[in-house]
Amino acid sequence: MMLFAYGEAQEKKKSEPNAYNRKSVKALDVITQYVDSEPVKAIDLLSDYFESNLKSINQQEEAEIFQLLGRAHYNLNQYDLALQNYERVRAMVQVRSKIKSRRTFQIPTRLYYDIGMVYLAQSRYDSAIFELSNFINRYKKEDAE
């Protein structure tokens, strides 16, 4: 079952060894290096990582995966797909916060920036200003703490 929208990244996968398994604690850190420079490769690696660790990924990691997917799609100028992934992260946090018996996690501050940049690229200036203002306010708040 494929959970990702690939857009242009639906290339045939090369027979590259999957070194990014659950045992690799820093797997997402390694994949992050490709998000800006090689977004298609990053999407493939994120998909492989997600599928091979589907049962053991916690919600925080899942949110990070979808945020990285959003950045990769943004770098491919696939703004609608980027926004879908970012909104999925935001929805995960909102659903999680309604379940009082579970530990919640916060929306990553960078998510506001990422969403704002997508809106800016789409010339949706009011939405961009709103999201970027949220980013600045949260960044200032974190910096003050």
C-alpha cells in the first residue's frame, strides 16, 4: 500500500541497497541530506524507509517523514503535493491532541515556514503571510525560552 504522492518522482527504483532500515538510528538524518540536493532520491529513500519500518515508526517519525516529503516536493516545484504532505503533518498533530490519553507532540516550527513558502510560490500571499507570521512568532517564542 503506497501512501505517498510522487508526481515526477515516480521513476523506476534503481537496485540500490536499502541501508536505511530501522536499525539505522540516524536514517532520517541521512535522508534529510538529499531533500534539497536530490529530492527525487529523497522521496524514494523516504518511501523505502517508511515501508520497511511501517509497524515500528512512531507518530513523531511519521510526521518528520511527511514534512521531509513536503520539502522534497517543494524542491521539485510540486507545490500541491508539498502542501498535501505538510497538511498531513498538521492533521496528525490536531488528531493527536484530541486524544487525551496519549502523549502529544507539537507542530514543528519549521512547518509554518515550509507551508508559508509553498503559499508564496503559489502567489497566495495572504496565506503565506499568515503562515510565515506564525513561524516568526513561534521562532521568537522558542528563542526567548
